[in-house]
Amino acid sequence: MARPPNKHKPSATPAQSPERPTLALRGPREDTHKIAGLRAVSAVFARDPERTERLFFDDRMKAEATEFCKVMSARRKPYRHVPTEELTKIAGSPLHGGILVVTRPRPVLTFDVEKAKEWAKAGQPLLILDGVGNPHNLGAIARTMAFFGLEHLVVSGHPGQALPSEAAYRVAEGGLEWVDVHRAPDLAGVLAAIQPFYRVIGTALGAHGPLAEVLSRGERPLAIVLGNEEDGLPPQTLAACEDVATLPGAGRVQSLNVSATAAILVHLLADSRG
């Protein structure tokens, strides 16, 4: 006689519970940046730990991450010790140095002429970029400014102008935590507006005055304007400068990388503070 079917017989392939997404592989929000490397991460925690959202680190950074984990725990924000391979996936690059923090980005401020007047009274020089499109150059410039203690970087509304990004933060090695970025959509108008209290000096190749000679004139704090390496400063920007200077070289190559030029200028600006 046939046996009745076993209603309680388990299925051959048990159903698998769906895997819960891990914190590590959750995609970053659009309003956050991933900042990697110990120096850059340390700068975030030193300057503005309230911006931090998530922290990840591998075996290399266990000791260094201890204090950061305490901060994250106190703020009830997640942190994880992960394998290097997983950290690379989170970072989207192997260039993370073993530690990464997800943060809300610092705001790019709208340039305020009245505030600039106060900076000038305090003897604070300005570096201004018009059309510098490579984020690595932007990061390198911010790093140099932070090293020499300059606080205000002005960028134009040029469509190719780089703004702070994950790549810029990585190269800046923490510098973008110490430098405020101000955007001036109408740069030519801003240059005219600040000339009563800043000496606005453009830079260009060609038959212009040597930089040291041009900078030695006048007593107002300096505002130096740099353009991109391919085209230099746009004509309307050059026309808004009260003087134009050239950094003379030996003539063996035409020009320097813009971040190298900026490093020389930032050193001169730092010295100009007296």
C-alpha cells in the first residue's frame, strides 16, 4: 500500500535569508566626501569632528585610529575595522593609506567684499585661482597655503575651475581643513571691488615686470591671481588686475606646473605679511 506523502519533509534547498547589507559596502551619500590617509583624517578630527559620519581602518591603522574611534563612539557614529581589500572597495582606490573617514564637506563660501576688507586690515594676503581645473593642483595649493598659514583661497566662477573634491582632499593632506575656499562668480568685478584695500597682481608669461619687482611696489596687502597652465588668465581677468607680473626662469622650459608656481607665490605672500 502506498505511503501517504510526508507533509513535513524539508525542501531539498532550504531558503536562504537575504544577506543584510554591511555598513562598509553601503554607498556614500551624495552630500558626503570620503577623505583618506592619516594626515587628512587627523586634520578632520582636529578641526571639525562634528562633520564625521563614518570611519573605516585596516590593521595598519588600529593604534592610530583609537582616539578617532572614541570620538565616533561619543557621537554615536559608526566605525569599523575592516580588511584592506574591503577598505579599498569603500575608498574606490588603493590610495587610502589604511584609514578613511566619510564626512560632510566643508562649504565653499561666497566671496564677501566686506569680509575681505577686514582681512586686508589684518594684513592677510589672498591667492586667487581662475580656471585651475585639476583637483590635484587645487589640493597641492591648499596644502602649501596651510603649511605657510594662509587662510583664504578665492576661486572664480570659470566653468573649468576645480572645487574641493575627494581627489583634492587626498592631495591636500589635511590642508583643506585649514584653508577657507571662497567662490567669486564675477571675478573681474570682485578684483575691481577689492583694489581700494588690496594690490591685485595678475600673473602671465611674456614681457611683464619680474615678479619680485612688481610685488615690491605699494603698501596694500597682496592679492595674486593665477590662471591655468594651458591658457593662463582670461583677458577680462587680466584687464581687471592693476599690474601683471612674470616669474622669470632660465628659459629651458616655458613654465612651471601651476601648483609649483603657487608654492613660490604663497611663500612670497607669507613673507609679505611682515
